[in-house]
Amino acid sequence: MKVAIVGASGAVGQEFLRILDQRNFPLDELVLFGSERSAGRRYNFRGKDIEVKLLQHNDDFRDIDIAFTSAGAGTSKEFAETITKFGTVMIDNSSAFRMDDDVPLVVPECNAEDALTRPRGIIANPNCTTIMMVVCLQPLERLSHIKRIRVSSYQSASGAGAAAMAELEQQYAELVAGKPVTVKKFPHQLAYNVIPQIDVFQPNGYTKEEMKMYNETQKIMHTDARCSATCVRVSSLRSHSESVWIETEAPISVEQAREALASAPGVTLRDNPAELVYPMPLETAGLDDIYVGRIRKDLSDDCGLTFWLSGDQIRKGAALNAVQIAEYLIQVGNV
């Protein structure tokens, strides 16, 4: 098994290296690719230093079985044919192909089998907020069909990349020192603030991030459920959180929901408000599962349920989900 990471120097690329090692992913050779800026860097993997190669339109992918790509939508679109032309399975972490009819959009806990049909050799990794939410929605969908979803996200700086995390830390240091605050990666100062905008606004008043949650949820879950989202950047460093309200065809009790979520793959229940136990970004950073708590009935809807979730979006929201897709393909012999 020969595996490649495209965008190895980025936050998600670095997480790929850690996760492949931690999960003892069955590979014989790892090849790293990057831009002119990162080519030549060296990263240690399982005791061996690997030099980042320049991503080019050549035959470098001829013998590669699986390529994890996380270098942005533009790079994915430009190099997709180069990566897949010899049969490499491209698991893409960008938004480039997510809504293409001939590209499966996969969260293994929800629709792993969709990854088996990939006419273009590409499997899309969904948006981080969508992944985290549908992992929790799927076990509830089995209890009663979900008709509507309303969600507010609380997304950390890491969702905008390693440079954004560094900028948030820099902003706090500048504020303490009484210096002017650097604002480059966000539309406004994030330190001591929340910004009700992630990605660009669309003509309907929603941002691109919010529309991703609407469209991707339907595709992943094969559902007609409509999702109305407000996505907010908060000043935590790593791990996203979400407040989720759902309306189902038949009522789901809190006890039913807790039982379903507690037994669901990829979910950990942390729901004991009496003891102040609920998921928080400080505790979920670096962990694989999506953590769920504050499960309660929606006071405005007899068929409504609301809950809170938190998870590391660089792991399950990006690199881990892609690696789990690859693990599934290997398990069923479809690489």
C-alpha cells in the first residue's frame, strides 16, 4: 500500500501524519507533496524523514493507491486528473467536488457504502461542521425521520488553518502588551470577540459555510431534511461546537436519544448537567469522537429535540474522516 498526502505542510496535512501513525494505518510507503513554498521540507514518519516533493503535472502518482488531498479547492481541481489518471483513489478534503453528482460525499458512520461508487476516482470529505453534526444525527434518524434541522455553530480559529490559530494567539499577546492588533486571517479581530460570519455571504443572506451544511447534510444522509444554519467564529483555539435543534416525524424522548447516541459509533455521551458535565472545546481538542450533551426536549415543538456537541474539526472534521474512508475501502477490498 502506497499512500500520498497532498498539502503535507498544512494543519490538516500534519494531522494526517499523526493519525496515520496513531492508527497504525497499513501502508508500505508514504509520499508527501506540497507547493513550491513547502517542497523540500522534511517530516518524520515512523522514524523516517520524508522530504516533501513539489506537486506537478507528471507521473508521480503512477504507483500510489490512495492520495489524501488537503491543499485547497483550486489545487484539487487543477490536479485531480493528474492524481487519478493511473487509478489512485483521491480522498479530497476541499470543497471542490462535494456537490458533484458523480463524486460521493462520505462520512463512514453514515454512508460508507457510497465510497464504493466513484466514477472519477474521487471521494469528497465533507465540511467539518457537517461531518460533526451528521455523525450525531444519523442514530437519531434511525429512531424517527428528521424533517428539519436548525443549528448554530461555534467554530474555533483552527477552522481557518494553522496561520489563523497563530494570529489568534498573536492578537491576545498584542492586546496584553497594549500594541495594535493584527487582523489578516479574519474579517475582524477575533480575540475577545465572536464573528457571525464564516466564508463569504451568498445572495440569500446565508454564508457559503451555512449553505454547505444545508446541501451536504442532504447528500450524505440521503434525506430531504432542511438545515438552517448560523455559523460563528469564536475565540477558542481548537475544536468546534454546535447547538442543534431537530424536528422529527414522531417524538423522540430524551432517554431514547441518550441511548441511541451513547451506542453510536464515533460519538461519546457527556450529559450530566447536574454535575456540570457537558462537552467543551478545551476537553475535546485532540480527540477522535464527537462529544454530545445538553440533550433535552424542544419546549416549542412536541416533536423537537435539542442538543449540544463539540469535536476536534481537524481530526474528525477533516483528517480522521478521510483516513476512516480509506480504512473502509481497504477493509472491503475496494482500493
